[in-house]
Amino acid sequence: MSREPDRRVDGCRPAVFQVRVQGRLDRAWEDWFEGLTITHQGDDTLITGPVVDQAALHGLIRSVRDLGLPLVSVIRTDVEDP
């Protein structure tokens, strides 16, 4: 019997990721990033929030690419409480 693998990042709940991009992105772009929080740190923008699985993480990184934003880092920061 085959079973579809659980694709969530940690196997039980969404992990919180912080994507840092160079430049300042207006908070109006939060809709583009499906409700993730946009904050600024110096001249960089932090896009932070829960990511349900690897496919969603790749989609987030693809959105950064599609906007032409220079990617600085992607960090798993915490696991969100249920």
C-alpha cells in the first residue's frame, strides 16, 4: 500500500522562514507574498511567516525572483505553534 508523503517542512506543522532581499519593498506587496509579513532592516526587506511545505518555500523564492529582487538569505527561524 502506497502512502502520499507528508510534504510539510517539519512533518507536523508549518515552519517559519525569513527571506531577506536587498532593497526596500513596500508593505503593499504582502498580498503578492500571500500574507507573509514584510518588514525592513536597514536597506534590506525581510519577508517572514509560516511556510507549509517545500513546494511553498520554492514558490516564495520564485516570487522573489519574478520581482527581480536580489536574494540575500533564506533562514528557517522557528516552528509556529498550532
